[in-house]
Amino acid sequence: MSRIPDIDAFEERAAIAEYDGGLSRREAENLAARAQGFADADDYWQWLADYVTTKKIPA
């Protein structure tokens, strides 16, 4: 099953976790990525990079 990220939800969750939750930006992005089924923020950003470069939904 492919995970299709919701960029708006990712950014909103990360911002709330960072500013209201006191997490670092990295920790907040990891939290937001995991909420969408990704292992961490690196996995999330890699998915987006792959999509942009191939114009196909990564497996």
C-alpha cells in the first residue's frame, strides 16, 4: 500500500508540536511523519523527493 502524504497536515502538526509542545523542529517533523505512517521525517521527505523526480507514487 502506498502512503500519500498530506503536506498541509504534516506542516500543521509539526508546527504545533514544535511551538506548543516544545519539541525541536526535527522531533516535531518526526512526530508528524509517524502520524502519517512514515518511519520518520527523512522517510517522509524522501517519499516527496522521489515523487517530484519520477512523477510517480513511490511504492
